Amino acid sequence: MNPELLIKNGRVIDPANGIDKKCDVLVVDGRIAEIGSIEGPLASSAEKTIDAAGKLVTPGLIDIHVHFREPGDEEEETIASGSTAAVAAGFTSVVCMPNTNPAIENETDVEYIHRKGRKTRKTHVYTMGSITKKREGVELAEMGLMTEAGAVGFTDDGRGVQDPAVMLRALKYASMFDVVVAQHCQDDGFAGEGVMNAGYYSTILGLPGIDALAEDAMLWRDIQLVKKFPPQRIRYHAQHISTAGSVELIRAAKSESLPISCEVTPHHLLLTEECCAEYDTNYKVNPPLRGAKDIEALKQAVAEGLIDALVTDHAPHLQSEKELEFLAAPFGIASLECALALYVKALIEPGVLDWPGLIGLMTAKPAKIINIDKGTLSKGAQADITIIDPDAEYRVDVNKFRSKSRNCPYHGWTLKAKVEKTIVQGEIRFSAGD
């Protein structure tokens, strides 16, 4: 063996294998070779040694919901700039959403994303394909060909598939290829032209609201569609759930052992509709920020193990777009580079989760949803590793973001937990000291 990298004295957390202990990690030929107490010739012959004392050593973080805007809106973000931001945030794998311009709807589009991702030499870049052509919800896209090209799932993210018959056909086709169908749960009949949560604040601000029923109704409908399939043949994923009603629906579905997973974002765990009171468009997001009761329901769902993945829904926009009035500004928050610390603030500091629980929701569990061989430090696994200083504090400064966009409502927040190094395929792709 020719050891490339030895990480010593860290607290190694690998939820996939039930590991949480102080030990060493040895990387050989870009793969995990050993975990334990590594001494003698192996240790002394390593090309590089990292002392991780006081740090957490985890599988590389995985974000299965990002928007890198390429092709079509490269002025907001590119796969290169998004990947650079992601690796600095500790993410070694990301999944791009297909609501680009044009949408990702055929095998050539999928291959384009993967080729651009490989060229960056930062993170592993995956993509989902559109469920329907042009994301119009009418005609199914080329799901089989996109699966062959490497698409890890399908979604019309940004829009929910309104026609239940179309959604049923999509589930049938996806079941043939063993890929997940992810849904932006929003019934446009309830959402209308809403721009924030429907309720007290939308009323006093004079803004059209998006009722929580928009999310709940579509999720309920899709659960009924899922019930039509044998559990082993279908995989359904509810994206960025935001309401207490959705939590109840997910709880009931999982009690029936239905093949349903779901995700939640940092903004839906930390911010409420009241943040929109000053018409600050950095808080305009879809699904919209909800009420305090919804946040409590989401946190309880995390504590119960009902939530399967923590995602950013990183949605960069130009400053000029976000400076438009609230009705006209686009939906979206850019938070990729402070995501880990936001989850610490939302979940670890209040005692909802411990570190192994948090890391599991950012590694092994999202990897399972999209069925990739990642999110673990198992012997022989690709050496995607994140080293975290759990006690480091810093102030969020959007002007230092590696992302092209600055539409982040957390500017000036003091957060705890900082990524020290990100290792992809055994190669250090980010180091906080550089």
C-alpha cells in the first residue's frame, strides 16, 4: 500500500456504520483503507498527515437539492462557482435541480451537467431530470434515457405536477428504473399568485398568500398515488416540506411503511413569516416561510426520525432581481456556504439532535434517497471526507461567499461550527487555512 493521507486524533462520526469515537482514518488510492489506531510503518509512510484533534471527521456531506443555474442563468451561478461554494461548505456531493433554462429533460442535458461537474474538480455533481417536458406538467420527459445517462431522480422542482394522471404515469415509469420521484408539493389552485405564507402577516402587508393547504393537499394526493404501487417498486420524495400538516401526513405514511421520504431546509427551521414584515425579498422563498407552530412541528419531526434529509435548496439570484418589489422579486435563498452551521443552530444547540444524528441526515440518508454509494467511511469506500471544527464561531459575510450571488438573509449572524477541510476522492479540495 502507498498511503496518501492519514487523519489522526479526530472524533470520527460515521452513522452508516454506527461509529462515533476518537480514532484515525487512513486513505490509500483515494479510498478508505483503515479506521482505528494507525501506528507504525503505515502511519510513518503517509504522504500527508492531518492532526484532527478536537475536530469531527465525517463522511463528505451531501446536499440533494441545489440550484446551480447552468445552463441559462450563468450570471447567477454556474456549476463551477456552485461547486466551489459547496466544497468550501463541506459538501462532497450535490444534486442539481433541473429547472434551468432550458430545463434538464433529455440524456444530452444530463450528460452536459455531469461533464461540467467533472471539469470543476471540486465536488461530485449529480442531477435530477425533469418529470415533464419544459416542466409544464403535461407530457412526460425522456425518463428512461435520462436514467441511462445517470440522472439520480426526477422532479419538476419549482412547480408541482398538477395533473394527478400525469403524476401517476411518472411514478409508473420511475418504478421501471428504480429511481426516486421528487415532488415540489404545491397545488396551484390553493397557491394562486401568492408570494408569502397566507395568514396574519400577508393580510397586514397587503401581499397575496400561499395557503398551507397548497402543500398539504398535493402531498395527500401523492400519498394516495403511492399506495397504488407495491412498496418495493416505488420511491417518492417530498421536497422542502414546510407545514405542520405535511408533518402529520408524513407521520401517517411512514406508520404504514409507505416508501416515502422527505427533506427540510434551514430556513424552514429558523425563519418565520414575520421576517417578511419589512418587505425584505431575501426572505421570499417557495415554499414560503411559515409560522412558529410549523417550525416546532418540523423540529419534532426531525427528533422523531421522520425527516430523511437536510438540504439547502440553494437558490442564487442577482442582486438586481432581489431589489425588485416583493411581488416581482424571484423566490429563493442562497445559503449553501453557511448551511452546516445553520443546522447546528436549528437542531444541535436546542437539543433536537446530536452530532451523529445531524451527520446522518447530511450523509448516509440522502445518499440512500438518490441511491448513490456515498455517505460512509466504510473500508473500500471512496474517500470523501469532511473535517469540522464544532466549536469555531464566525460571522456570516455574504461578501465573502464563493457563490456568485448574495441573496442570503443570514448576513451578520454569528454561527458555530466551521468546515476545516473537505476531501474528495482522497484529495484535499478545500482547506480553511488556504
